[in-house]
Amino acid sequence: MGTESSVTVRRRTTLLGAAAIAAGLLLAACGDAGGHRATARGAGVAAGPTGVAATQVGTTAPPWLTRALADGVDTRAVPANLTPSTARARYSLPRTYAAPRCHLDVPTVRNGTCRYGDPAGKRTVVLFGDSHAAQWFPAVERVAKHRHWRLVNLTKSSCPAALVSVSLSSPPRPYRECDRWRSAGFDRIEALRPQLVIMASARTAGSRTTAAADRNWYAGTASSVRNLRRSGAQVLVLTDTPHLGSDPAACLARNRTDARRCVPARDATVSSPQQVPGERDAAIGAGATVLDPTDWFCTARCPVVVGRIQVYRDAHHMTTVYANWLGRALDPRLAALVR
């Protein structure tokens, strides 16, 4: 299956067929090929079908993780037993990539069964989004096995969970398969009636160019949350993980005696200052809970080696080893949402 890095995504920088409204987040109305619509709505704290108030939770890293990150920032010599190795990092893909129709390539629009965790579990969790959702699979699977939940994986390369239209760059064309996949995903999730949907998407460079594109993203995020809430599920929006700008494995291979040369400043890896709060407020206003995981990757700087674990498989995806390790931090956050 294709990875996010193999398909360049250019997000449209105009609002999708609707004028911005001059209130709240200036969220805009938009639609997709499947008839699911985004409606303008201000941000705030909302209660969903279960009556549980949505909010932002658990963004601060637990102390053991903060200490490990601080040690990683100061790591000099690349560990001889680095896992995965610099040569193998690029192949550190979640096992859903190899499973039939579980992480979809560009042409494919419907996921297979894709059940993991405890198949007999009485609670169902869905992982929904693009490769930046798929990268969390090892962490979520670890929690699902521990908690005896059934996990359903619905991910597709270069297709965000947020209800926005995207374009492919080679050759340039609208990514209509993404719209069809997302619409089918909404319908399947509504039929599954899960307890929790975990929603995550990449914010690519093209989405950082204009205020209009940001507003469109916020509107699409809110619309997807509302569509997912129709299933009765709690929705957890994981905001994006750091983008390093260059391949850390290649940097480590060149700097084996001083890994610090490969450690970027936090501010250089995250979205512009308004984007995370904007996405957070839009998601909360639509009834989601939000987790910003930046503190799980960075202190003032973002290490690329933590202990003997290589954090990233490329410039913007974590390795399966690091993701599995983060399962320990993710576990109580998910458990609080699954009733």
C-alpha cells in the first residue's frame, strides 16, 4: 500500500463553495461526494449524544515520558542497538499496511473488515484517517488488547479524516477517491455504533499558506466530528505530530557520534501558532475531545532517538516501535472515553 510520503497532497486554499461567516471561528459550510455536510458552528464545550462534555484532555506528557525525551535531546552517540536501525527505519510500517484493504492506497475506496484487538470485545474503537492516523495503530492496538476492546482500522493514504477536498499533484487532479472513502467510512462507523472513534490527519505544507485554508480545515474538522457523533460514539481528535522537514534516519547515519545535530527545535516542527488552537476549538465545539500529542515528542527540542528507539521512520511519521511505546501514555486517555 502507498504511504503518505509517496503521494503529495495539495489542499485547496479556498473555501469549498461557501462564504465564511463572521462569527466564532469563521467556519464554512462544505460538502462531499457522499452527501455528508459541514455546517457553520462556533467553538465551545459541547455535550454529545452520551451527555459527556467534550474538552481537551491529557496533553501534557507523563513524567516518565518527559524525562525520556529530555535524555533523548542530550543523546550524543547513536546507540549500536538502535531500533529500528537507520537503514530499516523507512520500513517501520504498521501491520495494517500489509493487511488486505486495511490501509488503502489511492485508488481503493472501501476498507476490509480490519478488526484487531480483542475480536470478542464488548467495546469497539475505530481508528479513522490518513497515514497520520495509521501511525498510531501500534499504540491503539496495544491499548485495545490490554482493555479487551475490539479495534477497527479505517485508514487511507493522503486522505484526511477532516471533511475537506484534497488534490493529488502527480498528475494534478481532485482526489475524488478520498471523498468517496470518507463518506463510506462515516456510513460504516454509524453502522458499527462504536464507543470511541479516534480521528487523526496530517496537516501538510499546502494547508499552512492562507487563513482561508485554515478556516476550511477547521470547518472540515467540525463537520467530520458531527458526522461521527451520529453513531453515538465519543470522538477523540489527535492533532498532528511533528514535521521535521528532513529525514532523521539519514541525519543519524551521518552523525553517529553526535545525534544532537539531528534534533530540531520544537517551534520548527509544529504548525503555525493559530492552527492547533483553531483545530482544537472547532473539534470541541462540534462535540469532540482533543489530544495534542506534541509534548509526547518534544520538550523545547524534539529528539529523534529516545533510549534505544528511533522515533521517526521519515520526516513526519513515527516508527512502529515508538508508537507502541507510547501506548503506555495513551492507555489512560482512551480508557477515560470508553464507557
